Amino acid sequence: MSTATFVVAATSSDVLNVVAAFVGGLIIVGALVWAVRMGMGQMDRESPRPKAEEQPHLPDGGAVRESREMREPDEVPVTHDGERLTPYEIHSTRTKTGKDQHRKRWVPGSSGSFGSGGAGRI
């Protein structure tokens, strides 16, 4: 084979690569256009969005604030004579409002997190 044949083969492979990349790009663009049209058609079939007056609004008293409270475990009632508990005798929540509502704060000089190796309370 002559060098001219190698040059033609190399050039034709470059042209084929460019054409393949161009065709691949057209396929991807076509798929994206199809997906956008499908999405627009789906949006047209959906129920209309609520108007501004149908949107939720704040209550007349203003925004509702969060409440903070200290909770403590709610123990299961003790049964006598081996009777079983019925569902209405068991409370729906596992905790109840604590008797002491004072929030415990960190005391300087006490240890850090559990297992931190601190000296503990001094």
C-alpha cells in the first residue's frame, strides 16, 4: 500500500467520526425536543393551578408560634390481679409534660460530651 492510501483512509475515518458525532447530536436534540413537547402536553392535561385568592393565608391572629416544653416519659399503668390493659387505658403518646419546666443549661467546668475524657463536674 502506498502512503496515499493511508492518508485517504485516515481522512475518511475522521470524516466518518465527525458525521457520526453530528448524527448523534441530532438524535439527542430530537429526543430533548420530544421530551419537552410531551411535558407541555402533560401540563395542558393537568387541572389548573389555584388562583391567588385560593392560596393558603395566615390566620387573623398572625403566624402560629412554636411552643417549647420539657417532656418526660409516660409510664405504662400498673395492673393489679393480673388483668390485662385495654387500649383506652394506655395513653396515645409515650411522653407527657414534665413537672420541672426549667431548661437545664451547660455548666462551665463540667465535662463535654459523653466519653470526651473531661474531668467531669468539679
